[in-house]
Amino acid sequence: MMALFDSHCHVDEPKFDDDREDVLTRMAEAGVTRYAVIGSDMATSRHSADFAAAHPGCYAAIGIHPHEAKGFVEDDLQRLADWSTLAKSGWITTMTCRHAKRR
């Protein structure tokens, strides 16, 4: 079976609390051996990094989505850099708003 990498999933979110282990087992049975959970603000980025650190085969893409950038401060960039080691990926993502309208 080919090993697969799911580049964007949310299996770390609370809605999976009741059956997360079953979901992870089904992913593995389907050939998904590695996967990335996604942080889109400071809170979810920290959560994603912590989740990745605790789960083999899991990586985290952390960063700030433009919709969440209003409260971003320069110190947040260092915190993201620090968390990237937990994320096991070193990825700090930039996210675009492809559906944003020009004004």
C-alpha cells in the first residue's frame, strides 16, 4: 500500500474527542501514515503544535489566517517560531484570502 500524507486535516479539534483514536486508526488503515493539523490563530497554532508533539506521524502547520490578523503583534512571530519545533515541521504558514474583495 502506498503511504499517504494528509496535508490539511482537523483531527485535533474537539469534535473528534469521542472517536479520535478510531479516526486515526482508520486513517492508518487507509494508508495515511503522516498528516498535518492546522493552526490559524495563536490559540489554534499552539494547540496544533502541542497535538503534533504528542502524536507520531503528525505535523502542524502554524500561523495566522488574515481573518485572524487583527490582534497579531510582533512578539507573536517569535512565539510561532518557538512553537515550530513542537510542530515537528518548522512550518510557519502564510495564508491568503482568495475570496476577499478589493475595496
